[in-house]
Amino acid sequence: METLCINVADSSIQIQTERAQELWASLSSAFAKRYLPRLKNTSECRPDAVIYWFNKDVKFKVLTHDLLPHGLPSLFIVEGKYPSAYSNESPFFFLLQVIAYVLGKKGYVMLTDSITIERGGKALLFLGYPHSGKSSISAVAFSRGFKVYATENTVIKVTSPLKIVNGTSMLVYDPAIRNLYGVKITPDGVTKHGYEYLDLEARGVNQLGELDVDKVFVIHSGFTCKGFSASPITGRKIRKTLWYFSTSLLKGVDYYEPQPLGNLITEDVARTLQIFLEIVEKDYHDKVFEVFGSVPEIFENTVLNSHSTI
């Protein structure tokens, strides 16, 4: 077997498989970059998890796994073909779940359904359920000269202040925003279903670094929404809201066939999550908001902050 070592932040996953370079080509494809944070292919590996991947012409399946505490590599054994767009997507989301787990062991959280926009050297973190306007506001921000650092899943270093350290780099958006919002962007490609995308990593516009999180917005928007309104999220609702976005990947809420792994919140990971929620509640008690309305007006009142008190 050959060895592939992938690194995210301070976490590493070693994959033992028959054709490591073929697998790496798949993991660095345009489709993979829509969901996986930016990966590094490293020659030296001190793994937090080891995956034995038997490349067989069968449906993808996790045969067994053993979660070990911090300092010891957890074990996963899987079989099935390497991932590919549309025809064999499950392995992408399996790896995403494992990445979220090993990050949690090392003091990081990965927020799903999240985007990050830089403003003034700090990060504005937008959270939102599917089809809530995140991609549209990212595309608007990009077209206005702002840097977009994460487009779907965001890696946060759990420290005070919270720091954005990694995230997905493929921005997929509905071309309808051209006419609706006057957005002028030249896409890098078009998906099978007609969405346009920008490869921000290939463009070199969101180089890896650390950005302090300034504010957090839970966005509720859509093409037919109008106006703007905002309300602070306080008390227990802060923990409840952030718990959902920080644990969805770990608990297998992001579905893949035949079924996601069960709860990967081990003692190490739970400790990281607890510290994360404590920091949010203590340091961001007046910096977490729900925002409602049209994408342009939300953009004006959050990213531009031109006539808003939030």
C-alpha cells in the first residue's frame, strides 16, 4: 500500500491505500474544494487518524472505526472506489466528518454552513441554513473587493479571540445574482446543475493565515426577501445556535450514503466544544446577531456597516 498524508491546521490524517496519488487528485479537485477545507499533502506525518482504504469496485462503506484519545491516532477502515463528483460523493463527506473530528481533538472546531468575509483585517462570520443567502452575500462581497476566506465550512482555532485559520475555497453561487443584484464576476467554471463557481485558492485571493473573529451573523435571506432587520442573540440561545453549527459534521447531520458515522464527539472533542461555547458566550455576548432581509441590504448593514448599529 502507498501512504498519503493530508494536513489541516495542526491536524494530520494518514491514508494507506493502493493508489495514493490518484486519491490525492480526487481530493484536490474542484468538487472536493466545495466541501473540504484547504488540504496540504505532506511527506512527513504524525497522524491524529489513520485510514486504511481498500480501493474496490463496490459501494463506499466504513467497515470499522476505533476512536482513541488525544495523542493516539484513531483508526478507520473503509472500502470502495475513490471519490468523484456526482457519481461517488460519499467518500468526500466521510473525510469531511473525519477532518472535523481530528480538528476537535486538537483544539479546533469546524463550522458547517458558514462563510467568512474579511473586513478591516478581521473576520465577519456568517452562519445560515442551506439556501439562506450565504453564497450570494459572499459573491456580492467578492465583487466589491472584499476577501472571502471560507465558503461553506470554516475552521476556527479555539482561543480568545476566536481565529479563522482555514476553510473551503470554492465559492459556488447562482448566476441569477447578476441581474438581481448587479454583480459582475467572471466565473472559473460552471457546475453540472448550472451554478457558477470561483476557485478562490487558485486565484490566490484567500491565502491561509489567521483572522480574529469580529462579529457573528446568522443570516436569513433569499431572492424574494426585502428590507433589513437585525436582533441580537443572547443568553442560552448563543450556545444553542453555535452548538448546531459546530457539531453538525461531527454528528453526521451532513448526510452521505450508506449513512454517516455516529456521534464523533469524544471526550477530547467535547472539551474543545465546551471551551468554544464559553468563549462565544463570554467574549461575543454582544457580537452575535440574527439578520433578515435582502442580500444587498444585509451586505450594506453588516459588511459595509454603512448605516447600522450592529
